[in-house]
Amino acid sequence: MSENIFPFGQPVLSCAPKVTEARPWFVLGAYPSALHVRWQTPERFEPAARIAAIPVDNEPEPFWDGADEEARIEQWRTDVAFDSTWGTVSAVGRLNGSSGMWVRDKVMKKFGFERSESWITDCLDTYYGSIDGATALQERFVPFAEATGIAVPLLAPHPSESEIVRLALSDQRARLDADLKAAQPTNIITLGNAALRVFSDFVQQFGTPLGKLSPQFGLYGKAVSISLNDVSCTWYPLAHPAAPKSFQAVHNMLQPKHH
């Protein structure tokens, strides 16, 4: 079990795909998100504090689209035996599952496939805290937790692109290799440069090795013919949902042929 914990005490666990059978599409991201809630201290607690989106539990599956947010939050309340002395929590709306919605609407629909046809996973299989999120927790939640005896969160910090690649190829290689062999995909989509670099290490053969994603129309998202586990496949290197505006703009212009 992971030693890292979310605010209010849930352990940070592996976020694994919910499929075991072969799928024609394989989607690879960087690392999972989390279930978030809006939180604020109880009335009359001093100093008062609030956080618009605080991570409290593991994502139910990679690139979850947040469809059952309310039910997930209620289940989390039960799991941690949430007490009114811990403050108040509520839904955060579209932030939960925002990356999953982006993949659903701007990748799956664009390329013409459903989640049921895909094996979706990440280079790393556990949640990492964002830089802004870590600051908010340290300044606003940790003092409250220490004063009231709530579990103080311990979240691994946001990794750099190179750290994601290094950890994926050293600690996660066996898992990723097993996923690729079980999925037996004929189409692969990588999201972001970290996923591009990690997946390149599994490709047996392709024409020109890929460097980094380009935000130039005509180069971005261009299909690459590869050999993976002795099978001919098509690889589409795409941007991550949180990519800069230049990549978002060229991604929106992308018009792939549906399979």
C-alpha cells in the first residue's frame, strides 16, 4: 500500500484500467487525477479557510469523466466517516473529470471510437499533487488538520516530464508492457510529450523516431506507422488535455480519418 495519503486520510492507490480484454484503441496519459471536493472550515473556526478544489480520493479509473461525481463524493463521505467538525464539502462541478471529458469529446469523438473500445491508462499509476494545490494545502488545510487532529495529507509532488519518463521506464515498465500485450491494440494515442517518450521505448520499429510534439498544423497528430509486439499499428501522438493554447488550437483543427 502506498504511504501517501489524501486530505482526510484516504490512501493514494494505483488507478488501473477497468478492462482486461483486447481493445483496438490504446490511450496513454501521464498520471491519474483525483476526486476533488470544495472544502471550507466549520463556522466560527478561526482562521477561516476554504479551498475550491481539494483532492480527497483516487480517481475511479484513468481519465474518469466525472459523470457520477455526486455519488462518488457521498461514498467518500461514508468511507472516511466525514464529521461536521471537519468543515463542509460540496461538489466542484466540471473540474472533476475535466481531463476525461476532454479525452471523450476531443479524442474519442474526433477519432470515432468509444471508451468501450479502448484501453486507457497512464505512464504513472498514482496521483501526484499539483504545485498550486500543494501550496493551498500547506497554507490552508494543514494548519486546520493539525489543530483538529485530522490526517495531514502526504502527496507526491508534481513530477517533471523527464521524471515521468524515468519513473515510468524504471518502475512501471512491466505494468505498461503487460497492458500493451493484453490490449493488443492496432491504434495508439499518446497524450503529451512524456507519454510520447515513454511509448517510444516500447515500439519495435518505425520510420523516423519522434522528438517532441509540434503545434504546427500538418505535423501535429500525424499518423505514424509502427510495429508493436510484432503487430502493425497506427500511432497518433497528441497533446495532453492541459497543453498550452497553441496545441489546443491545432488539436481542434485536426481532422483524422475515422476507422
